[in-house]
Amino acid sequence: MKAKRIKNDALPTIWRVSDLMWEIIEPIILEFDPPHEIGRHRIDARAAFDAIIYVVRTGCQWNHLPAEYPDDSSVHRTMQRWIEHDVFTHIWAGLVLLCDLLGAVDWEWQAADTSMGKARSGGDQVGPNPTDRAKRGVKRSVITEGSGRPLGVVLAGANVVDFQLLRDTIKAIVVPRPTPSAEHPQHLSLDKGYDNPVGRQTVDAEHYIPHIRHRGEAKTRPDDRMYPPRRWKVERLLAWLSKCRGVMTRYAKKSANYLALIQVACILLWMRRLLELTVLR
């Protein structure tokens, strides 16, 4: 039986890891980044994670972290170590798997799309933004499940066309994707940017049922009542991510650091989903 959810308005914005969430996250951190018997003393992992959430939410510089958090250099060093061990991906995957066990992941209807942002400091995976006078920009390509929660994300320069990122975006799904079948098909909703042979070949190769709006096609179609609009879920996700100031504009020169901040933003969305599932009606 699927757990019923509560209204989003009843949940506060997540600024710190709750005790419930830490019970889930701490074992993952200890598994993939266990403490060493020798070497520099590490700061508290939970405090470091809270500080990273603060940076994602506010977009502040590391040396402007409030005094209530650990030293900024120690937090940044901890994040670099977690990036090296792919800790954020494993935390994201663990939360998705828990939600899937509760029947809260809709694999039947998925959607993918991209968004572009400024890259103030340049770095790798940056390109001229065709919509911003060729200034340096970054493109985020995401795929969501049916309710609009993120399953995978990849980065590229702003000048990379959308359909070229579709295969990598699907491959970036953080958990094993269920095998589609006649009884359990998987639909993929895409916009006109994927309406080309490469985009359609990618969808077919990944065994999706494509729902790609054709170029020049009217917004209202006769079959809209059979297949109601679903791509807006991924557009809503991109809007959610843009509310995190650390994600909206890229200041990190290293794409791995910027990707980690996006992953933390995605983790926060799945945390919220789990919190919704803790209250039954």
C-alpha cells in the first residue's frame, strides 16, 4: 500500500539534517568515507553536512559561513573528500531506494529537460551561452520520476544541445532502473529540443515509450485527454533547484564541486519526500 502524503505547506524548509534523516545518512557516510586511525582529526560529519546545506541554500562564499558552523576550510575539505568517494551520489541513491520501497517513486512516467545558468568563474564544462550574448554558462540536464523528483543529473557547457546529453542523463540515474515491460512500461516526456533522429534513437535504445512534442506542433492535441501534460514536472524541478542560490549561479571553477552542490539540492528534495511519507492519513 502506498503511503499517503501530507501537503507541502505543512513542512518547513530544510536547513539542517533532522535526527531521522541523519539515521539514514550517517551509515552511508561511514561506509564510503570511514574515519582513519591516523592523520588529521576530522570535524563532525553532521555539522559539515549542515554547513554544505547552508551554502547550497544561500550561495554564500565558503569564508562567509556563520560562526555556528565548523571552520570553512574544514567543511570545504570534507566536501572534497566526499566528492572523491562519491558520497553524495550514494546518499541520493539511498533516499530514492527508501522512497521506492514505500511505493513513492513513479517509474511509469519520467521526464527530462535542461536549464542554463551563468558560470561566473569559468572552469571546466563551461561554454558560451547562446541566450546570454555568448557569456560563459553551464547547462544542467536532469531526469525525473513521475512526481517530479530528480533521478539523475549531468553537466555540460551551455552551448551543448539538449539531445546530446539525453543518453548520459539517463545513464546518470542514481539507482538501478527497473526493466520496462509490457505490464510495466516506462514513458519519457520530452520537449521539442529532442525532436530529431538522435533523440528518438536514444529513447528507443533505452526502451522508453517516447512522448516528444514535434517542432511546429500546436500545444493542444486531440490525444491530450488520453495523455495529459506531464513534462511540467521536470520544469517545476528546475524551478525548485533555481531557488537554491548555490545552484542557480555557478561560482565553482571545478564542475565536480558544482555538481556536488546540485546533488545536495536533490538530496534535500528526497529528504522532504521522506518526511512527507512519515505522516499518514
